[in-house]
Amino acid sequence: MIDCADEADATAIKAELTRRGFGVAAVKAIFLTHGHPDHTGGCKQFPEAQVYVGDGEQAIVEGREATKGPLPGMMGIQKEFALTGEKSLKDGESVEVENVNVRAFVIPGHTAGSAAYLVGGALYMGDSLTFNSDGTVRKAPWLFSDDGAVNVASLKRLGKLLAPEAAEVKAVVPAHSGSVDSLKPLVEFAGS
């Protein structure tokens, strides 16, 4: 599973699992794109799942440190959503879960250890980018982000890194806007 939504009881996630004929034990791993509570809220409902985070995000996810974006910084440390036992993934590191390969990319800027995950041809971006209505890349909103310049640099680096694999990336999936069906917008952004 990528992220855990913002419901502490994970009602929507549990309902979808049930609709598909699964229970919470079917979730073996959770890959967090970052430690904001709208992405970690329901994680405690999956106690058997191993939680993975991008290198640099541990203190935020564990409730030891607040993020630095203007709005999240005002909310301070989110101890009620704090997790323990997560594993940190380095940039480019891959993990195999139930015969599914998940490749992590650490893309700081939105938060210190924001991460993207490439799984089965889909690149999950969390809040590190969204798409404009014309399909072009828009960086993470400044109000919620630690450092806009670092965010842009991370996105450009990721676009250049993945450009040779563009044919294998069938979708780029942000958390808060529609997805696009190719890596092309990110590669174009990297070249700008």
C-alpha cells in the first residue's frame, strides 16, 4: 500500500479491502511518501504491515520532529500519528514484497525525506508534485513544503534519472491531482 490516508480508523481503506475480498492482514507493507498526517493517519490500523519511509523522513514519521513548511510547521509535531519500527529506504533502493518489486527514490523538498515509489510501471509521487490541467508538472505547494527550490531540484533529478526507463513507466500518480499515463511530463520538466 502507498500511504495510509488521513482517517485514523482507515475506514475507506478497510472498505476497499473488504470490497476486494481482503482484510487488514493482507497489507504486508506500507510505503509512505512522506510523514504528513493526511498520508500516515490510518497506518496504525495495519499492525502487521512493515512501514517504509524515504531516508531522512524517520524523525517526522516517529513524531520526534515537525516538518518545516509554513502550514505544517504551525501544527508542530504530530505525535498522535507517530509510528515506530519503520524501515528507511535509500535513494534507488529496491524492496521485494510478496513478489512485487518496489523501487524507492528519495526526493526531498516537500519534506526532508519525501519519497516516490516505482511499482509495476506506476510512479507514486505523494505530494512532491501535482499536474496542471494541461498535464504539465507543478511542484509541491509552497504552503505545505519545506523547500520549494529543493523540491524542484529533486523532481528534475528524478526526471533525468528515469528518462532512459520512460517506456516502462505507464503512469505518474500524485496524491492530490489526477495521474498522467506517461513519464513524459516529468522528463520535460527535468529538461526545463
